[in-house]
Amino acid sequence: MTATLTPPATTPLPEPPPKQQIRWEYPALAALLIGTGIAYLCNLSANGYANSFYSAAVQAGSKSWKAFFFGSSDAANSITVDKPPASLWLMELSVRVFGLNSWSILVPEVLLAIASVALVWATVRRPFGPAAGLIAGLVLAVTPVAVLMFRFNNPDALLVFLMVAAAWAMTRAIEDGRIRWLVLTGVFIGVGFLTKQLQVLLVVPALALTYLIAGPPKLGKRILHLLAAGAAMLVSAGWWLLAVELWPASSRPWIGGSQHNSILELTLGYNGLGRLNGNEHGSVTPGRGDMPPGGGGGGGGMWGSTGITRLFEPAQGGQIAWLIPAALVALVAGILLRGKAARTDGQRASLILWGGWLLVTGLTFSFMAGIFHQYYTVALTPAVAALVGIGAVQLWQQRHRLWVRLFAALAVGSTTATSWMLLSRDSNFVPWLRWTMLVVGALATIAVLLPAPRKLALVAALAAAFAGLSGPVAYSAQTIATSHEGAIPSAGPNVAMMFGHRPGDAGFGGPGGMPDGRNAGGRNANGARGTAPGMNGTMGMQPGGHPGQLPGGANDTAGQGNPMMGGPAGGLLGASRPSDKVVALLENNGTDYTWVAAAVGSNSAAGFQLATELPVMPVGGFNGSDPSPTLDQFKEFVADGRIHYFIGSGNRGGEEGGFGPGRSGTGAEISKWVQEHYTATEVDGVTLYDLTTAH
């Protein structure tokens, strides 16, 4: 009995031929891809403009090629979004062809989902065969955060696709050692950098280690090939960075998210090291040292606690955690199963690649102290999916070994426990599912331990699949059925609030308070004050979360009690929603001005711009804290008759002590100057100042 518990140490396992085909593979693949497309397209328009911050930039880029190139927030090119523009380009081309609407913006994201599922299938299939590839593609397609973000217009959809494409190219490089695959890997990473900057580099250690260990050439040549991949990465990302740096600052938009109009500062600061250490200059919260006492146990400040369990906490767990335990078990079992296989063994190389991706990215997300949102975890979905697909096939093929069945039982048992924990966080969400899943999962855990005949083993495998996938599928179905709009969306039902803190957590400015210690001022679904209306765990607007709408659909007087969402004029995280009367007022002679209006903060400006399809200046960029424009520049624009209106409400337009855009800096200075020199007019909840008529 002892011998059967010892993993094989010498004899390599038989590998399925890379080109192996089975009758049902391509029909199954077609069903998977078509099913993914249909599911992701369902109810797509309910998301409206999704993240209006990016949708406004898409509108701008569809009107101006200069805005297209730089990723400007407005067609008059006052300031860019706080990311490079690659993710906007696909959507902008779509809008140029099909016009501005929800579908033309979001359908390209759905197409990226289908392509990503297909690439995961192709990448896993090469070393492990058709079944592993199909299982991996299915897991990716039903993971809740993937369903959310591939139906949304944040940069993450393109980022994930490019990361998977890099893994596919590296898998090809492991097979034949040709430098062209290394160069292609570098190109995919470089374009990923132009999508979301340094986040794409989280997969580079796994890619490099995989080729360094398993690449066919000799060590020296492998190192040279990796240097070539690095050069390709630098060229494919650096051409745009160089163009922006060399372009005269006076003739290009301000670089949003930077304090000194520098793309390099944005790369290394706000979107770089600041995300790791918490010192994001220009952020809504300048750094960890500026947080109130008690904010975010474990060192995460307002972004939640940091630590090894972060991905399983309420805000993140339902997004991604369902199959992480199974993926880790599959990684360990897979490495053991390869025994003393050859250095260039393709299966072990694949495990190193996907396992390294999961470990490096997961640990970074767990311990980063800066801005962290739960939807970032979509970057983990391909690695989790691939390892689950690989593990399912390997453990099935070697189930005659007792130690393999022990690993299988550990995978099924840990997955069942994780699903029970996640489903129990909302007892009202499909209440029968967690009990059914628990019973089926427990029986499956016992069943996979037994040396059963093939038919009974297949029943146990199907039970294990139900235990592992029923929770994610339920969350994904709820995500598809629910409208998601706002800056920070979240999949599944409401289980947390305030950037990873559950309702009432004292570490977030007191129970139900804001980061600076003030009360959010609205009422919760039970009528009690103290929780920020319209927010779930994300401060995004879901489920059903339009500004001013509480979980369950209760109203909050158009969101006026919520400084984060604002009302009709928007707020830090919620776009403005102007009435027809306000839109007509802005459109009247609107083309006579460079900017039909100006508003502090990008989300406040975005709704007006999308409604009128005319440029609206977002003073201070996303957070309202960028020094663009300065007060003197703004005065000059007004004197030249280039701005018609200033929108002064919704984001608390520079009120002293306010939270979000305009609380300090040039946004506050401009707001104060406008209030002192121009007359306010209230139109359907929006305060307008006509800058063509002074006091």
C-alpha cells in the first residue's frame, strides 16, 4: 500500500499527441464559443454606457483622430484618460462604423471574450489534449468576473486577451524553440502595456521562467531569445510612449492621472509603484498615510485589508475564488505527475506557465496596498481555468493511483467548502443551491476516493463538476440579468460594501462613513442613515444600480445624498444623467464653442458629453485632482469664448471638505472663481453657470 502512495519518480507519463482529434471536439468547441457569444450578448444593452468615463473617451475618439491617438476624454483634447489608449481603439473604430450606442461600444468586448475562450482552448489543448482545452475554455467562460468584464468597457477585456495570446505564443515557442514565437510573445505583452500599463507585466515572470527552463535551445540561446522577446516588448509599447513624450505638450492633451503632464510619471507612479505601495499621487486618496485611523486592517487602507486570504474575502470571493483551491491542487499534482520528465517536457512547461501566472498575479493582488478593485481579479481567470482543465484531465487519466485519488478528493472537497462559504454570504441568493451543492460535493468527494468502474467514476466526475461550477454559473447568470454601470462594477449579488469592507465596517470612516470620517448622508434600503446609497461592494452601480438607486431598487432622491455618485450632474464614480431640458440647453449653439461645458471630474463631464456628443471639459481628470487646466488657463478659455457653461453641482463642485472631484487643487480654485463671478441657474437638479454672461 505504501508504494501506491508514492508519486512516480522515473517513468514519464504518456502524452496525447498535439494534433489528436476526437469526434466530438469541434462540435463541442463550436457549442462553447457560440454559447459564450449568445450568453454574453444577452441583456447587453442593459449596461448602457457601462463605464461612462471610458465611453466618453470612445465618443471623443470617434470624432477626432487626435483624441483617438492619445486617448483623450473629449474631442477638443483637453486631457486623456488615465490609461494608454489601446483598449479604446477597438471600440472607437466600432463607433465610427456603427454610431454611438451601447452595442457598438460593448460588442467588441464580447468578441474579445469569444477569442479569449478559443485561445485558452488552443493553448491548453496542445500539451494536454482536447478535453483539457474544452474544460479550460468552459471555466473561463462561466467565471463571474469574466462574464462581468467581457461585457464592460474597462481595459481589462483586451488586457486578458493579450495575456492569453502571449501564453499561446510561448506554448508554441516551447514546442519548436523558434525565435519568431518569442518575438510574438513580446509584441502581445507590449500591446498589453498600451492597454493597462504595468499590470500586464505580472505574467512576464511566468513566461520567462517557462522558456528559461523548458525552451528547446541551449541555455545561451534561450537567454538570447528572451532578450529578443524583451526587445519586441519594448518596441511594441515604446513607440507610443516615445511619441507622447516627444510631442510638444502645448499641442497635445494633458496626460490624465499625472501631476506633471508626463506619461512616464503616470506609468511609474499612479499606474505603477503607487498601486503596490499605496502612494498614488493624484488619487482620490493620496496615499495610505492619508487614511483615517483604523482604515483597512492589514494595510490596505480604503481598498480593503491585504493578506493571503484577500481573494476569498466578500468583495473578491464571488468574483474569482470558486476554483482557486482546485487550481492550486491541480498545479501540485501535475508537477508530481511529471516526475523526472525531460527538461523540455511540454506538459510541465505548461504547468509552470499557468501556475506562475496564478501565483505571481494572485500574490500581488493579495498584498498590494494601493488602489485595488475586485474586478482586477479577471486577470486571474485564464490561469485558474487552464489549471482546472489540466487537473481534471490528469487526475481522471491517473485515477487508478491512490495518491492521485487523494489529490482529486482534496480538489473536490476544497472547492465544495469554498463554494459553500461564498454562497452562504447571501442567504437570499438561490437559497436551495448551496445545500444542493454541499450534498453533491460531499458525495463527490467521497466517491472520487474509491477505485470505481469507469461509469461510476464518470458519475462522480459529473457530481464534482456540479459542485465546482454551479456557484459560478449562478453568479454569472445573475450578472448577465443585472444592469452594471459605473466606475467599479462587481459580479453577482450584493455581499460587501466600500471597496472590500462589509456594511458597517468601522475602518472606513466609521460605520457607514466615508473615508474622511464623514457620514455618507443617504439612507439605506431600510431607511437608516449611514450607508452610502447606490453602492454594493464596489461603489459601482449594480445590481440595478443607477445613481440614487439603492440595492433592491429603493430610491435616494436621485442620489443627492451620495457624494460619490452624485445626482443628475454626476459624482466621483457616477456619470451625470442630464434631463432632456438640460441637453437641449447645452446643444443650443453648442457647436459655436470648443467645449459646450466644463465640469469638475471626468464622470461628471461624461454624461453630458455622451448625451450631446459635444466636447465637455473634465476639469482635473478622473479624480478632479490633476492640475489641468490651471485657473489662469481656464480664465483664458472663458475670455476667448471657448467654454459656454460651467456645471457646478453633483460632484460637490469644489466645496471645501467635499469628497471626490474638486475637493482641492485647481478644480476647487476654478469652482470658487466661477461661483464668485457668474450667476448660478438650477435646471432639473443641475447647477449651470453661463460663462458668456458675468455678474
